Amino acid sequence: MCVCCSEPDDGETVGMFDIIIKNAYVIDGTGSRRFKRDIGIEGSKIGKIGNLNSEKTVQTIDASGLAVSPGFIDMHSHSDFTLLINPKAESKIRQGITTEVIGNCGGSAAPLDETLKEEIRKTRPILEEVGLELNWSTMEEYLDRLEKQGIAVNVVPLVGHENIRVSAMGFDNRAPTETELEEMKKQVAKTMIEGAFGMSTGLIYPPSCYAKTDELIELSKIVANYGGIYASHIRGEGDTLFISVKEAITIGEKARMSVEISHHKAGGRANWGKVKETLRMIDEARSKGIDVTCDVYPYTAGSFGLASMLPHWAHEGGSEKLFERLKHPKIREKLRKDMEEGTPEWGSPLKAAEWDATIIARSKKHPEFEGKSVKEIARSKELDPFEFVFDLLIEESAAVSVVRFAMREKDVKLVMQHPFSMIGTDSSAASPYGVLGQGKPHPRGYGTFPRVLGKYVREKKILTLENAVRKMTSLPARKLGLKDRGLVKEGMHADITIFNPETILDRATYIEPHQYPEGIEYVLVNGEVTIERNAHTELLAGKVLRKNF
């Protein structure tokens, strides 16, 4: 392979194309069989596909023996703040990802009122560490800041239900008043007009977990008016999986909108196998005209904040109230009881995976804990694991993340094989250096897309290469309404990933997660070569995509 430039003697560049990708085995994103063609790129778009041997170009990429596909779309990302810390988005673009859907699980970077800004400062000390000032309030201001700074990947924003609810009623555990609900509707409409593609919920996280279904339906109707989607981390992925999926489908049906079930899974041995039924529920809903889809990551462990192990009532009133409760001996007893047994309103995560399967991923003040289970650490300190967790949450201002092993491989495969599942990392952009290279985060942030293509396509053969690429490109593009991305087709934006199907594979592990994958040779974002033979060119060619702007 070579990259070369042809220029006339006078130094002025001529030629029809800025880039020609030669000898490409094109996997166009539709799911159709690969074919061999050249691809000519003009500016940010694909100008021509065919035999381009006689055409002139500024730059040639020889793709002999490589697969050329649309750039991958990360349907479930959390890079809202990390793109402002490091806009190069290395852990994502080196996977071949050219577009990220941010604002998932009910939390987004905008809109922000002063209450939520203060909460974010307390519980995300990394932002203060890097000097990131939360100097925006609206979705439009946030997206303008991203755009002005520059980003290596395209961004599709969702608005988080948490942001909307806090702006109207803080962290109260109750139904909104009529006035508060109207204010929430106005906020949703405003963010949709400013560019959001839909609304997300995180129904295991406060304060979204305090919302009843009817509240979510009313807000979703506003989203639907602007053609947006409803993306949900559903209310339960364990014992309450069936009713949680049913709730998401009901919201889509009542609001007449498209539904995305986030990182679909069944947590806990007692629930393994249930995805067979939930996938059938998705099929049944689709047969009735409800556009329900899901996304999945190719791992049997999940990840979230350690504070999410606590019952919902512990979070009422925000983080300061949480810390007060954690310091009270009697309340600790009640916390422990509820965490061990669950409550009628809340299924404890410990029922899916206990302390021996709960691994500390990030603890700024105690890096020696990272990569070890709560049970292991507590035993070494001769502490009760609950007391250890309560103390650690206070000490770290709840800024502790964990990796939890609760799923089984067979279920992951079933979800991945479903015709209307797509791929998402459920992670924020990171890099092996600096503040974003600390800790032992879930390896999905570095390895998701290459792992699907290497392990599940090439090795296990549970998907064809063409179908896997469809799940990574045209399927999410169609879901989001991105009419000019997700396909290798003339007139589409030139978001292109060029990879070796024989060598592509993830390298990130739970012990050493900050490792780039193998086999991604080139990544083009809006026609600009951003990854070139294992090197980041430093270009920030990504665009902020706004739905209704």
C-alpha cells in the first residue's frame, strides 16, 4: 500500500478528485455482498464509484486486500465531556468510529442549570482537574462550543431526561406538578429545535428513576413532534427485564415515536436466557408498526458508577444528601438490607452480580484498588464490603466507577444476531495518556467494533462481515435519520473506514484496557484522512450534526 500525491510542475494541484481509494473491496453498508471498485472523493463527499484508473487525483490510497466500509456509527456513547477534554477521540476513531451518539442513559452535557452544574462539579472531579469550565447552559451553546473547538468525529446529540427534570424540579422523588411538566415540555422542545436528535432516559439512575411512565410519554410526545427518537436505559435489566422492555415499547406506542433500547442484556444468572423473549417482544412490536430497535456491546461485563449500587431513595435531594445518609449508622443498616434483598420498587444490582464480580475501574484517591474486586479489597482490609463501599463513596465524592460481570456469552450473541440490533460502545472517548488514560475502564471503550469484526465475524462466524457492517453503519444512520451517512454511495459524506478483515481484532483487556485495536488501516472523516496506518493525523474534521437546525 502507498499514499502518494501527483502535482504538476508549477506546483498547482489539479485533478478531479482529492482522494481516490484504489482496489477497494467495498462493503457498502446495505448488507449486500462486497464488490471491488475504486472510490473517488471530492471535498467531503463521495464523488464517484467505479473504475477510476484514468482519473486524476491529489492523493491515492491503495486498499488492496482491505475492506472499505462506511465509517462506523457508535449508537451509544458517553463522550459528552471527554470530547471537550481531548477532541482527538483516539479510543473511538482508532476503532473506525466516525460518528458518536452522545447524551445517552438520561444524562447529557446540555441543557445545564446551576443546580446540575454544581452536581456535576461534585461528582465529576476530573472536569476540575483538567480545568474544564461549564460555561454553557443551552444545547445550542454546548454544540457551538464543540464546533468552535473542533472534534475528530461527528457528533449526534441526544438530550438527557435527567437534565430536563432537574431544571424543572431538582432531585425530588415525586411526580411533577402540572406547571413543572409544562416547563419540562418547553425545555424538551427547545433542545430539539437547537439540534437534539431525541431524548434518552436512564431509568435506574436518579432522578430519571423517579419518573413514572406517563411523564415519559408526555415528554416523548414533544420529541416525536420534532421527529426524534426515544433511547432508554430501561428500568431494569434483571428480574424486571420483561416489564421494563414493555414500558419502553409502550412509550413508543403512546408517543408514536421510534424507540432504541440501550445496551440490551439480561443481568444475573437467574435471568439468563430472557433476551430470547425480549427479542420476540421487539419483533412483535415491530409487526404492529412500532419502530423498536436495540444496541449491544460484545462483552459479558457492564460498567457504571459505584453509587448506582445504592437504592434510589438514597439519592433523593442530590449528592450532598446522599453523603449525609452514608455517614449515618442507622441509615447504613437500611442501605445494606435493601441492597441485599432489593425492594418492591427497586431490584438491587447485587442480585445480578455480587461483590466478588464487582471490580473497581476508577478510584482517583486509591489507584491501588483498580482492577480488584470489592470483595478482595474489603477482605484485605478486614472490612465488611458494604462498609468499605460506603466509606469509599464518601471519600471519593461518589466518583468511583466499577466493571461488573453479570451476563452470559450466549445472550450477547443472541442480541447481536437480531436483525434490528446495532453496535454501541457505551463508553466515552479516551486515550492511553493524560487524565483520560487513568484507571482500568471497561475495554469496550477501545475494542467494541474491532471485537465484533474479529471475534464474532471472523472467528465465531455468528455474523457475516456484510451484516456486521450494516449494524455499524446504515442501520444506525437510518434510525437517526442521517440520510447522507452510513453508506458507501455516490453523494454521501465520505466517512470511511478501511480495515483488514483478516487481522482486525481488539487488544484492550479488563486488566490493560488502554490499548488500541489492530487492523484499522485508514479512517476518513468528511473526506479527511484522520487515521493513516496506525497514526492519528491530528485532524479535527468531525462535524456537529443538528437535527432541526
